[in-house]
Amino acid sequence: MQEFIDQLPQLAKDKHNENKKFFAKLKKKPPKKLDNMMQELHDDEFATTDCLQCANCCKTTGPLFTDKDVERIAKFFRIKPRQFEAQYLQTDEDGDLVLQQTPCTFLGADNYCSIYEVRPKACREYPHTDRKKFQKISSLTIKNVAICPAAYNIVEKMKAQIL
């Protein structure tokens, strides 16, 4: 698994132009049953993918935190939302709340998340491959293919089914 994770950035780079063209076509004319197909591909992939063996998303990127996320996690820690923000978050160049550092502060050495029950919405939905109107998040998916082995596999299987 680690070997595949290490190869992902290069594999994604090699497929970047192909994926970009594919998603451009997909945006213009998505298949009628795309959402159903994506849900099936997502479910099939995650039936055999164990995120605890990987956690590359937590090691290399940080989620965006919504106000609801901050409130929920601060309550979990029994601190005020502003205190949580000051201790763990920063505002990025786009004005979004993100972690101050990567890997994620809440990721344990065993790849378990210490705030899993109250984790941010972005973490709960990652890698977003089962999202409705999937074709609308193509730029995000192209980024995730370089990080998440499951996203890479899902996109490759999707291309094979649609092309």
C-alpha cells in the first residue's frame, strides 16, 4: 500500500492531462446515471479500501473547517470556539479556516483520528467520490487523485466505464 501511495503523485501527474480532458467532457455532457455509477464505484472501492492503512489525506492535506465544525469540535474539547481556532486553526489566503499544520494534529501514530466522531464535514465526505453532481467538482477530484489511492482507482474505473 505504501508503495502505491508513494507513486500516487507521479501517477496523477502522468494522468493529469487525460483526466482534465475527461472531466471537461463530463462537465459538458454527463451520462444520465452518473450519480448512480459514482455511488456504485465509490461503494465497491471502499468495500476493499481501509483508510486506516493509508491516512495520506490526513498526513498531507488539511480540511476546511466550517463554523459548525469549529463549534462542534470546540464543544467536544470543552473549550470556546475562539480558543479552538486560536490553538489549532489559521485563515488561509482564500479566507478559509484550515489547520495550522500538516500532518493533522488529530491524527495518531496508528492512523486513528482522535476527533473522529466530531471530525470536520470535509473529512467525513472525503474523497467526495460519492457526491451528487460529481462532474461539478472535477478540479477537486483531480487534486484528490494525487492524494487518495481510492480516488485514483475510482476515477480510473469511471473512465474505463464511460470512455
